Amino acid sequence: MKKVKVCVLRTAGTNCDQETAAAFKKADSDPELVHVNSLVSGQKDLAAYHILAIPGGFSYGDDIASGKVFANELRCKLFDQIKKFVQEGKAIIGICNGFQVLVKSGLLPGNPELKQEASLIINDSGKFEDRWAYLKASQSRCVWSKGLPEVIYLPVAHGEGKFVAKDKKTLEKLKQNGQVVLRYCTPKGEPDGYSWNPNGSVDNIAGICDESGRILGLMPHPERHVDITHHPRWTGQKTGKDGDGILIIRNGVEYARRNL
């Protein structure tokens, strides 16, 4: 059977590429670590892949703002390749820094001109938040979130993770279009403040997709919870061998496999 090929796109400062590739391999796909310069130079062709994954880390040291330089590279150097990739119905996921890249490149929430309509800004706490978070899966159009349990548990690790939209109209459009995929919540799935929302995101938003449902960006790290032993209380869990994060990764791979 033909394998789903995943481009795990990395650059200077990316540090979650190996874990992301391992998660996609566990999901029975064929991941490859690809430096952005390989796509820019033509050494590699994005069209050869079925999924584009932009992992977490601190691309270019987040010197201007988290993900901004990498986002500009996608817009200015890879626009045609990215546009073709999206038009062919392929899937994209951006995790943590990758989410920041997607929103600052305009791929999320998504518009033909790739104009930025949202951002991830400094956490309300003013500090780097490194902890686990409960997430409520919304009824959305996202192919990556199909069949998720109502509440999942994933780790977060970011200093600029507060989701904001450019205006109320954009936020309402996200909600009405089913583009809000995950929200921070209590263990029972209820909304709450800082205790459960680690960054102060508007409407507790932790992840969104584009209108097609094929492009997902999220601040929590699914690749860090693909096995039950990754759970901080795994010895007391009776939920099988898989972690919650692998469910998201498998959904993306299964979508791509159906469209090979």
C-alpha cells in the first residue's frame, strides 16, 4: 500500500521536528525532515508530499515575533508551492510555533490574499507556560479532529500563545463557520480562567482550522502525547496504549490516505 508522505518542515530554531516525525511514523505514514532551504532552492518539491507539518520550536529565535520570519518565508519564497499544495486538497498542520507561522502567513484563518487576520501574542501571565491543558473538541469542519473525545489532554509550552483575532467580525466568522477546533477547558469540559486557559486566549481558543477544514493550527503539542506513557499520571490511566495526540495525527494521515 502506498504510504502517505509527510513533509516535516524545519528551519533554524525548530526543535520539535524529531518528535513530530516520530508521531507521524507511529500513525503509519512516511515522514521526512525537510529544511525550508531545500524547498526554496528546488532541491525538494512540496508537491511530492501529501501532508505539510510545521512543528514547534523557536524558528529564527522568534527575534521579531514568534513565527514571523518563518511565516514571511512561506509568503515570499514559497507562495506558489503552498498555494498549489492547498488547491490540490492536501492537509497542513502547524503545532505551537507552527501555529504561529500559519496565522502570521495568512494561511489561517485563510483568505486568497494570505492577509493576516489573527495572531498569537504574549501570554496574559507574562511568562512562559509549560504545563498540561484540558481541551474541549468543538463541532467543527476540521478533518484533523474527527471523532475526538469531548475532552482531551495535551501539553503546552509557549510564551506567545494567546490567540486573538483582528476584530470581532473575524472572531464571529470563525465560530459560525465551525473553524474553532479546540478550546481550553476544565477537566469536565467547562470554560474557565487562568487556571485552565494558560495564555488568556480569546474565547479560550486553542486551535483553529481554515474553511476547508484541512489546515489546522493549535498551540498544544499532540506529538508529545502519542503514547499513554507520555501522560503525567499514566500509571493510573486505564485507557489503552495510545495518548490523545495520536488521534489528531492519525486523522490527518487517514484523510491523506483516502485522497492518494
